[in-house]
Amino acid sequence: MNLFNKRSVLLCFVFTTAFSTVYVHAQLNEWIRFSNVWTYFTDYGTELENDAGTFGAGLVWPAAYGLKHCSVRAKGLWIGCQNFTDPVTKLPYAYKVLTIGPRTQASIDAINTYTQPFKYVGKFNHPVVFVDGKTANTTMGNYDELDEVDPTMQADRMIVNTIHTPMGITMTRKILVFPNQYYNNFFVYDYVFKNTGIINKVGAVVPQTLDSCMFVFQYRYTLAGEAIASSNFPVVGWAAQSTRWGFNTLSQVVGTDPTSPDFKYRALYGFYGPHSGATNVSDDWGCPNPYESGSVLAAARYIGCVTLHADKSAQDKSDDLTQPMNTTYLDTDDPLNANPCIPYDVPSMSRWYTFMRYGKSATGLHPKSHADEFIASGQMYAELFSKSFLGSSGGPGQIQGFGPYNLAPGDSIHIVLAEGVAGLDRDINRMVSNNWFAGFNPASGVTPTYTLPSGVSISGSSLVSTNPVYTKYKTGTTEYDLYKDAWVFSVEDSTKPYSIHRMFQRAVDLHNSGYNALQPPPAPEQFVVTSGAIGIQLTWTASEAKTSAHFNGFVIYRAAGSVFNDVTVYKKIWECDKSYTSDSYLDTAVARATGYFYYIQSKSDGLDNTIEPGVPLLSSQFLTQTEEAAYLLKEGKASLDSIYVVPNPYIVRSRKLQWGMTLDPTLQNQGFDQDRIAFVNLPKEGCTIRIFTERGELIWQKEHTNGSGDEHWNQKTTYGQTIVSGIYIAHFQTNSGKSVFRKFVVVR
């Protein structure tokens, strides 16, 4: 499956069960690439393993650096009840269970869901972005094609996903996105489970009261990201291979006792534990790269989910702080997780419901967390602990179980969650990684600087802090490892603005405010980047931003050489306040033979920022981020005399030798790098270029107006036909009427 399709569809098919013929729909995947965390959603109602065509393509953060920074291997949604009379078999069942995920199991899951079409709604349309006349925001823009625009909605983007089930429960899931800098690393999931009685795709209604309903969400996280070498991402990685399915993931739970003095919220989160198979590294916290400087810690991030609301009952819609009532863990290779619950199989449904309702009999509903068990074990390596503790090589899966609820016909239960990723800022991450590498590899000749996060210090071979976040785990003993580990552990420190706990609290605050989110000025409606001979010209149209209440200008960032790549580095190159009125900027600090990528953000004056007063609110970078490279071009000449055509002759069999490889991967993928003909030393004043056949037929024409000395032609006529072998004539005419002819030969 193409990972880069906005909406991907799996094949439909038909099969027969013991009781009925089932028509399986084409599964639909919908991507959201609008904020700093990207992910896909399926119309099944949860995201199964491999649904997006890769192992773990969910919750990619930070999104500006490519899809390898994923954090989710698989998720599941399980629904169960007691004392159910099946409308197909007409038989009573002590337990009825429907499982959707986490493993890929389309044939069974399709029995359990009858999906309705996705609806993708936005507060505003995606901006228009061009580079040298080409649409240049396709990865974000193509994924941001709206079904509906609603300027009154609270979220900036929303997916509405509805499924019916054979139990008669209809699930409506709303996925909300708020992309300013304080909310751009999490999604809000708003679930309503309603007893509609709809039991099939044609809408047949069989009403009955549903007894002791359980709604269970299952999570399997994996954090190694870009450090993994796999068939899906064929690069040389430095992490152990089993990190790709989360063998070494550690799972933590907080907030299970609302009467506790330190209770804040109910949440679970996963993070990367040291792996004994890490190459050349004994202390693997953060998954450092031992092979090169300039890299990053692949796992300096945590992922988790916080409960924002759960009804007390169908009649009492107040928030039940005791929910989720089941926060146990399980081995992801356990039969409950590795296989689906078989419809109408009584022992299977009994086993599933018992686990959903009561957890593991030996540990109860809120056992000591997997991570706390790891700490208590005194072990260093997380995968060795999980192997002995869970009994397999799958790693932990985490459960949120809500219920039990009694639902009469028409009753519903409302559950709201927020899931996201938090971690070290990319620049800080690189700094820590570089200092660690300098200490790890003294031969590099670089002197490291071990500046620690506030609240922690190094004494001898240990970290010292009054905050147990920094001291509860077993670590290495060298200064460079302790330095690295302190920064990794700081993502669990609630006092840090980038921590997983700060993310949870912001999601809670956002929900409690009624989603009264901080609103940055709108992004420019249009952003145009044009290669040129004296610099790269940036222009924009931003009428909506300029009329917003707290608008105070723009800021522009630039990356050189790559985009959506591990090595991409964005730097701020320009900023203005609202007094700047030209809506353009000429970037002259550029060099030949390097491709440049940009984004522009609207900014506020900071007076509307209640989280960090005075700090400007910024529009999402992904609304205007360019994916086509712009270049500094060769300056045009004063006259027509020195114009020439290259290569001449153009010989198709020699095109690789004549042109080599382009610097622009987009053109390279299109084959344009080797099929182009260049017209060199064009006049600075501009000219009209016309191509004629030997018989005088005009086959292509272009106005050359950017002041550069170069123009390229892909050997296609105005009508898109590739030219044949022959002699061709190029005519160059300036606005002042001067002109010259040049002949060239094409051999195909």
C-alpha cells in the first residue's frame, strides 16, 4: 500500500460464516498531517498493526523530520457485554465480545464493524504553496483536502468516524486537532458509544438492553524510530531489531487512585528502555547513535494517553474519576492480543470478557505498572526483564478499560481521551547527542560540554536529584552516559515544558476549558517561492492574518539540502512585526547548487497567550512548508551573443553521462534530470524561448523572466508529447526585439 496516499483503501471481499454471508468493506485509512504529530486513522475505529502499510506508522513526532519517527506499533478496541441475545443466531450468550485489533485480522474485524464514510472537517482551507510555479506543499496539502469547511468549529481539524456493530452499539469517534505550539503534539479522541440497536450494514434495528458493557482500548508502543533498520525503512540503523515491535518498551500508569493527595489525571505512557542488543553501547537509554556525530537520540521521547472524561453512567454524565477501571498490562504475544476473539465461540468470549472486566486475576485491575516492576527488578535491560516477566519476546501492551455500563435502547456513554508524544526539542536533542558522542568517542577530538537539565546533578558515578524521575532507573556510570540519561529522563519531569506530564496537563486544561484553545493568527493564504539569480524571492498573501486581533508579523524558517529527513535542520532567517507591509522577502544568503526549503508562520503579539504571557502564538509550519527545492540561479548575461545549448547533441543512451544525477530528488524521480536540455547564458532582461522542428513547426514556447542565465526543457511539446530524433531550432527573442537562433540535435 502506498504510504503517501491521503486515503488508502484495502480490497473488498466476501466470505461465509457458519451463520451468515459477510460482505467485507474496503478499509479506509485517513491521514492527518496538520500539526507536529502525524498519524493515520482507519474507519474500523482503531489502528491495527500494519494498517498503513508499515510496522508502526502511527504518531510520527517530530513530524518535520520524516515518517521514521513513529511511536505506535498497533492499537485495539474491544467491546463486550453480558447476557446478550444474538439477533442472528437467536441464542443467549453469557458474554458477547467484539475485538477490533490490535493485530491485522481483516476477515474477523469486518464481521465486527460496519463502517460509515469518513468526514474530514476543517475551520479553514489549506493554503496554496508554490515553488517556481509548481505546487510545493503536497505531502501536507494533499492530506489536508477537506470534505467540509466549518469556520465556527473549535478545533482546527476534525475527523468524524462512525461504525455500527452486531451488538447494536454504534461508535462515533471524533478526532480533534489543535495545531498551535502548545497543543500540536497530541490528538483528542471524543467517543460516543450508543445503543442504537443497528446490527448490520443495511441498518436493521434489533433493540435490547445491554448489560455490563465494557469498552477497552489497547496500546502497543515502540520508540526506536529512525534508529531501526527494516525492510520498510531500508537504512542502516543502530537499534536492536526487536525494538521495532516494542520488545524493550516500558509502560507506566498514573492516576489510578483519585483520592490520593498527588492525583492530577489518569494516564498511561510508554518509553524506550535500554536494550542489551544495542550495538557497542552498554547504556542504551535514549537509543544513542554510537557511529557518528551530528545524529540524535532516537528515543528521547515518551508517548501516552490521558483520560479527559468518562461518564459515570448512561444517566449521570459527570466525569467518573475512577475510570478507566482496568489499567492492567499484557504480553503482546498473549493469545488475547495476538488473535481475535472468534464470534459465537463461547469459551473465547468468556476469556476475553473476564480479562476486560477483571484484568489478570493474580494482579487485579490496577496492578503495579510494568515500568515499576522493571524498577523493582533491579535490571538494566528492559527486553530481558520483559522476556522473564511476561514470558515472551513481544513486549508489553497497555490496557484502558472503561465500564461496566448498562445501556438501555437509546442510551450512550461518552469517553474522551488525548494521545500524543512529548520529547526533547530537535535542537536540544542534537546537542545532547553530540556531547554524548564526544565523550563516548574521545578520538573525535571534540571536548564535550555536559550542561544538565535543572534539578539534577552528577556526583561520582550517579545522578543526584530530589526528583525520583532522575534516580529510579539503573544507568551507566560514565559522565557522558549520566549526562545523556538525565536529559532523557527529563521528559518524565513534570516541571519541564516539554515533558509528557506537561502534555497531559495541557490536554486536560484544554478539555476543561471547553476547547477554548489559544488561536494564533491564520497562516498566509498563499506562499510563493521563486528561484532567482540574485536570491530566492518569497512572497505571500495574508489578508486574514493581518485583520486578526493580535497579529504582529511573520517569521520565516529555511532548511538547506533536505526536507522531511533525519538530517534536516531548520533555521530562522527572518522575522518582522506588523509594521512591515511589503509581503515579500528576498533571501540572498544562499549558495549555488544547494536546494532550499522554507516555511512562513504568522505570529501574534503574545498578549493573547495565557500559557506563556508575552510569547507569540504561531500558526502551524506545516501549512506553508515547501517540499520542492528553490535554487540560486546563474545570473543572466547582458546580451544574446553567448547563448548555447547543452548537451548538443543530446544522445539518449549517454544521458546519464551527460547529466549525471540531479540535486533535486523530485525531478530525479520523474526522470527529468536526464531528459532535459539546458539553454545557458540567457539575457538578464529576459526573453521568449521558442523551439521549432527542422520544418519550422512551433512545438514549445516559454517566457523566461526570472533574470537568470539558465532555462531547462524536458523535451516534451506543448501538448506533452516526447520529441523524436532530429534537428531542432531554438529561437531567443528579447522584449527589445533582439533575437538569435541556435540549432541542436536529439538522438533517441
